Amino acid sequence: MSNAPKSALDLAMERLRAADHEAGIEETHLSDAQKAAIAEARSVATSRLAEREILFRDALRKVVDPSEREKAEEGYQVDRSRIEADRDRAIDRIRRGEN
């Protein structure tokens, strides 16, 4: 080992690796195909979120009643959560090689 001082980044990465090791999290090496599939899943989710936000903002412009606005907000939050959960499940399946 070198006697050179470590950078803050190196120290932080060592702490993260140690925490992962203690938690039983393994470092995984993804294939190029898996990386591409994960990037695609994230891209699709980002597109769906953007589309849902546009629709939500358009709906808000048309609604004046506060209770209707609240319903629209709740629906928007539910949709966001669902899209994010779908994305996370897809990425987990890809990482496990189940895709």
C-alpha cells in the first residue's frame, strides 16, 4: 500500500463499501445488455412521469374547485408512485437476470 494520503472520495467510498459489506450487499457486475436495459427502463419511466406531469398541469388549469384540485393532486401522486415502483421492479428484475 502507498503511504500517500487518501482523498475524501476514496475515504467515502471505503466507508460505503464497508457499510454495504456489513449489510450483506454484494457488488454486482452488470453486463452491457443489463446496463442498456436498466437505462431503457429509467428512460421509459422518466418519459411516463413527464407525460403524467403535463396532463396533471393541464387538468389543474381547467379546475377551479379546491376539492377537485385536491383530488387531481392525489391522483397525480398515486400515479407518480406507481410509475416509480414499476421502474424499480423492472430494474430489480433486470439486475437478477429475470428480464
